[in-house]
Amino acid sequence: MPIDFTPSPEQEAIRASARSFARAELAGVKAAIDAVASPEGRFYATEPFYRAMVAAGFIKTLIPREYGGTELSTLDAAQAAEELAYVDVNVPTTFLATGLGLQSLLRFGTSDQKRRFLPDFVADGMRLAALAWTDAGGGANWDSPDPDAGMRTFARREGDHWVINGEKTYTTNGSGWDGKGAHLFSVVCRTDPTKGPKESMAVILVPGATPGVEVAGFIDTLGHRATMTPRMRFDNVRVPLDNLVGAPGDGLDIVETAFSWTAALIGAAAVGVMQAAFDTAFEFAKREKKLGTHPVIEHQNVGYMLADLKMKIEAARYLTWKACHQVDTSGGMAHEIAVMTKVYCSELAVQALYDSMRLVGIDSYSDAYPLAGLMQDALAFPLYDGGNMGVRRRQLHRMFQDPGYDPMASAEGRLPIIGNRPPPALH
């Protein structure tokens, strides 16, 4: 059977539906947040738009059907994510951050854990989940093998409870809609300060209403202006032992698998932003003469710049599709192409925005065009969700250092051994 990049009729319908929704509902986000000074105020201003996403059924697509959802594959979700990000990155990021907050539970949780926590998100789609990963001291060396370094959020066992202490930052969705906390946190921590991450790294599910969970402050950002990434404090937070996902030491694989899901979908978001920039530059080139006698698209240098932009977008789109496909067929265990997608597409988006702005000229730096705002959003892509330098390239470097690494494995649909697990079959 030949390799086929043709979307199915169902995927075409998903894309068309997301495009229609985004352009009808999310087009108003910019005006709603532009006049709001505080980061938390801008986030709260997006609540009606998120409610519209809930009403349209987007949130249920994160949840498996056996728990009341309408789960979409990662590849199907990418079709929607590109169209949503084309119009606005803020509200879709809140949606994807809830997906990230639930990934540990979805992929590694027990049936009992899923029955306890997932139906809440079906019953009330406005509930938010959050992955509490980045410590206040940073995230680059979260997995340091030295017990005296790395993750500084700890959970100690007391009887039949875990007691969690630590501070997190850039915890997307962490405030919830009321400023008091997300509905559910997946807290990344260590269960023993004397042991390294292979023995102690863990993910523990923490309901946001648990005593000791506190929003410690709000972070203002250059782009993604209405995405909420607060500082969180966990002060003697007590939860039952069976809120632990997997076992101590499993946290390394759990977190990397969750971040493979977002890595692939950030590729789709980056493509959406690049496509919006290209369309702006393309329409400008067809219309504007700039005191000349012909539209600037007739000039060779403009045509060549547009060609280069379009090639970048197409390459990024199909790499994203491959990454999403491998995430789906491997049960989330295919990390390499997903990580490459995050790095490549995020950095390409910044270059594509710059090139679009160069083509349009100084007006692109004003509010006459959306390009300056798109650039502000694009600049976040290489830095968040595991920075490309501090985290993502380190992941790839570690893979390359494995004695059994096969440079053609991912290209040919074969997966290497991950940790101590045998390679999952792609199907």
C-alpha cells in the first residue's frame, strides 16, 4: 500500500468544522483581550470563547468513549488544531493544556483512576486540567541523575497519603477560571530526596480543591497574552496513595510521553500561525503596488520569498502529520519524530513570521497587519512546553547516545527500545 498523505473524508470534515468555528467564534478574542491590562484578566476574558469550544464538543474529544467522551486521534486533532491556531492561539492553548494535564491519566492511569477523574470533564467541560511540571528553579535539569539536583518538588509518604511540597511555575491553566486552581493537577515530583529520578520521579493526581494548593502569582508574557501560566505552591498537600500514576520512577517515561503528544500538536499550532502569516503576505503582495505600476507579487524577489514561505509550511505540515501518526500508532511511545516536530516547526514559525514581515515591510510592525502579534505568539513556540535548547534537543541528544540507536528507525516506522520496555509495534 503506498504512503498516502490524503486526509480522509472524516478528517476533511474535522478541518472544515474547526475552520468554521474558529473564524466565527475565536475571531473576537483579540478585541476582548486587547483592552485588559493584567494577565489574569485577559485569561478570564477568554472564558466565553472557551465555553463556545465546550458547546461545540471540542473538550469531549480529549476523553475516551468509555468514559463519556468522543476521543479523537492525535492526527485528527492536528487537523483541528491548525485551523484553531490560524485564528487565535490563546483559547486553543487552554484546551491543549487540559489535554496535557490529562495525558498522564489517559495513558498510564488505572481504570479506577480514570473512572474517578475523567467523567468530571465530560459533565462540565469548563473544568481545566494542568500539568505542574516546571519547578520554580527551572525545568531544564528536571531529570538530573544527581539526587541533590533536579526536581525539587517532593512527595513523602505518610500512612495512606502522599504529602506534597514544592513550587511550580509556568503551570498552564493552573489558576482555573476562578483564580483558585485548576480542577485537576498532574504534579511531577520525587518521592525520595535521596534517590535519583529513575527510582523516585513520579506523577501524582491532585484535585485543585485540595487544601494547600495555592496560586502564588501570575506571569505576564510577550505573546500568548491570554494564556494563563501562573506560579503554583503545594504546601503539605495530602492526597491518597492511589492518586499516584504508575510507580515511583515511572515519572520519567510518563512525562516524556505526555510531552510527545503536545510536541506533535505544537507542530500543528505552528503551522496554523505560519499559514496565517503567509496568507497575509500573499494578499498584500497581490494587492499592493507601493508607488510602482504593478502589484509587488510580479517582482521576482517577492515571488521567491512567497515560494520559500510556502515550502516551509508544507514541510512543517507533513512532518507534523507523521509525528501525530506515530504517536497514535505507538500508543504515545514514539518520541523522536514528535520531539523533532516541536523543535523544527517552532523555530521555523519564527523564521516564517520574520520573512512575512520583511516582505510586507515597516507596516507589518504596526497594527495595520496582524503579523507583529503573530510574531509575538510564534516566539513562544521554541521556548515553552520544554524549551528547545534546555529540554527538547537534550531528549534527542540522549537518544543519539544510546548504543542501540538506529538513525533510520523512525523514518521507516520502527521504534527503538525506550528505557527498559521493548519497542511497541506500530500498527
